Amino acid sequence: MQNQINLDITTPCSENFNQFSPTPKGGFCDSCTKEVIDFTTMNADQIATFFNKKDTQNTCGRFKSTQLKSYPVKPAKSKFSFISAIGLACFALFSFSTVKAQDQITKNTSTNNKINQTQNLSITGNITDGNGLPLPAVNVVLQGTAFGCVSDFDGNFVFPQKVKRGDVLIFSYVGYKSKKVTVQNTSATTNMVLNVSLNDDSYILMGKVAVKEVYSSKKD
């Protein structure tokens, strides 16, 4: 019975990921003319979900060495899932009247919170390593978009797109742990300065991903 998939990169790529054009999921390699998925910013569940999809045979990715391992295969949906969904829908309908009354009470408060959360913010900052030295050519990308920039020789950056509270910026640099920073604006200002420190990481591999199906024995 199939229950795992094993990930490996048999032939590492020598291209410089930091010179790729940023994409929503990683960077675009001009040499291969394809998107390289940056898995270094994903956790184990996100990686497993990605490779549980059907169209992953020609995936080119960037991984931490510790991420090239086995991941569980997503189990098939239960035949009772449709019945369960109907039951949940009925329960939701039954509870609607109660929730509607409570929602009306909190509506004004929620509206005020949304105004603060959607406030456009300009982001600038400085990026250093664990010793406080500036890091040039660090990729800074708004998660889920192609908007990004690169830090200058002194580690300074100016993000080209205005963001809002709750948005996530991903900082990545070869040989260092990628870092996600959630925008948390608690003041009335529309300008924020971020000081980000990246730490050394285990080595990073990039190339075509070899996906091997692992089967378990029928015997206990």
C-alpha cells in the first residue's frame, strides 16, 4: 500500500537563485525558461500538499538539505465525506439565526478593525547576518505575489509595493535561513522600517525534483 513519497535532487543546478526574477512561488530561471519553486519557505505540510497533486513530475525546486526526505501521501477522501458535508450544511443553517444576531452586534467593531488592517504602508529596512554585517542581494518578496526587490550593497531595501497589516514579506538568501516577517503596524504612521537578521542554514540544493513513491508492506 502506497503511503509515502520521497523527494531528492539527483543533479543539483548551479544557477544563482538570487539572480532569478521573483515569481509568486519562487523565481524564474532564464536558462531553463521555467519557474523554480522555493520550498525553503514552506513547512512539511505545505511541501506534502504540493507533491500530493498530480502535475508535479517536472517540478524544479530549491530546498534545504533537511527538506529532502519522505512525506506522507494524502489519504483518499472517505465515501462518507459528502454525507458529512450535508450534515454540516444543515447544522450551519440551523445556527444561522443565532450567529446573525451576534454578528450584528460586532459589525461596527469589525469595520473599524478592517480600516486599520487595510491601511497602505510603505516598507523600508536593513538586512544583516547573525554577526550584524549587511547582506547585499537578499530577495524580499511579498508572499503570494510577484512583487519584490533586492537589498543593496549595505543591506538596505525599499519595497516597491505598498502593503497592509497582516501581509507577509519573505526574505531569502543562498546559504541562510529564509525568514517570513508579518507586517504588524500598531501606530498611525504609514511608513515602517524593518531590521531583519538572517542566520546561517544547512546547505541548499536546487534542481529537478525526483519524486519516488514508497510502498509499505501489507504485513504488520
